[in-house]
Amino acid sequence: MLTTQTLHLLEACSLLMSTMIVFTYYNPIGELAGKSGRDYASVIDGLTFDLDRAIPLVPGFVFAYIIVYLMPLALTVLALRRSVSDETTGLLRAFFATQMLMMVAAFACFVAFPVKFDLLVNRQGEQIVDTSSTWLHRLNYAFVHQGISKYVACPSMHCAHAFSCAFVWAAQRLPGQKLVGGLALLTLASTVFTKAHGPPHLALGVGLAVLFHRAVYARLVASKALHPILDAKHSPTARLALIALAPVGFLLVGEELSRLSGWHTDIPGMFGAEPAAEPGLYGLRADMPYLAVRGAMNAVYGCYLQPAAFLAH
């Protein structure tokens, strides 16, 4: 017999996973937008084109860039640590609903106003940014540029998510409010100095976060529209089925978007891993556990048993 607390924990996992999957839609949607033949880059980035490319690459900022990906997970853990209850689940529902709707708004911007953006090249398409001289440069390229469509820069979803999380952190008075607020501000610098975005994209991303926090999250929380008390008419079995099926449904939508766009969504590739040689469901393979163990063993072997050889690559 499933307890109410267990259902709350399972739903939190489902919400987090579903939101992560929806986040990956941006690549195929960006590619579909690019196929329209329209490009508003000259309108959005025309005035800052030379400035954007004059800003130096500072690959150390990649660490601040990466941490933003962990913010929804950390927020969920801290909220559940405080209380596994109807109240917490209602707040998490409001938070993740806001994230998803904010992403849909960003996707709409990609489609309505396609902006092709690549700070690694000049007007002639020649690469002007170092992406491989040190392991830090390679890490920056792997996490920030590898496996990313050229049509998903404006507005900056990275800034939107960072500030949206910081707003909710403060609203719920979770531990580390000042740290998270500082990280959100640091994201403005990290997205510029990792060569991911230009200044106009940052402003639009932050604006999106402000708009959806006030128009969606605050109203959902105040009205308790997503509070679990409204689930009373449904059985725990029905709720469990929805919790289990939601990520699967979002995965199927993502696969269809990939098919329509021709973009092969590769989740490991998007987060710095070597891109999959063969297409699979979201870049995942049936032998992934084996590959993970082997990769870890190779890393340990290279780092600790043959450090000179490992660092040479």
C-alpha cells in the first residue's frame, strides 16, 4: 500500500524528470524554426555583433554555467527536506508548471523570431574562438556549445531558469537564498564569457523569468490551484499511473519533434559526454550501465595510474 508521503516523493521525481525532458525540446524546435528561412539575428544582435565577438572567452566560467543545471534538483531536495506534505507538493507543482510554461514561451519566441547565433565564428564563418587548447577549453565547448542548435540563443533560457529558480528560492525562504541569488547574477557573466549568449539574450531571458514568476507562479501559489487537496476525488492508483506515465508521454513528444526536425536529441552529448555514434532514444543506449562503468574505470586508470598520458590528451 502506497503512503501519501511516498506518492509525494514519486511525484516530485516525475515532475523533475518531465521538466528536464521538456527542456530538451529546444534543439529540435530551434531546428524547425531555422528551416523557415527567416533570421532576425541582424535585428536582435546587429548592434552588438562586434562587441559580442570582442568579449574574451573565459572558460573558467563554465563551472558557474554548469551549476545552473542543478538548481531545480537542489530546490526540490530542499523543499522536500523541509516537509514532505501536500503543501510542498502544491508548491513544487506550481514551480515546475511555471518552468514548463516559461519554456513553451521561449520556444514560441524561437519559432516566431528565429535568431541564428554562433559566437565561435566571425562573419565569414571562420572559427575565432579557442575550443581545444586546454582541458578547460574543451570542457567549456562540450557543455556550452556541443550538441546545441544555433537557433536557441534568444531569449536565454539559461538566464531565465537561473532567475526563476532564485525567485522561488526567495519566495519559499529556502536555505541559501543569498548564494542562489548570487549564482543567478553570476549566470549573466557566465553566459557571456563562455560565449553562449550576447547581452540582448540575457535581458530577454531575465524578463521572461520575471514575467512568469509574477503572472504564473505567484498566482498558482496564492490560489492553490494545484494543491493536492484537489486530488481527493482521484484514487492513489490513478495518481501513481499519471506520475509514471507523464515522463514517458513527454519523451514520446520529444522523439516526434526530433523526427520532424531531423535533429537527433542526444542528452549525454548535451551535457558534455562524447556524442553517441548511433541514434538511440534521446542518445541513451541499452548498454549504458556497462559503458558508464567502463568509462569510470578508464578515467580512474588514466588519472591515477597513467597521469602523464591522461593529461596529454
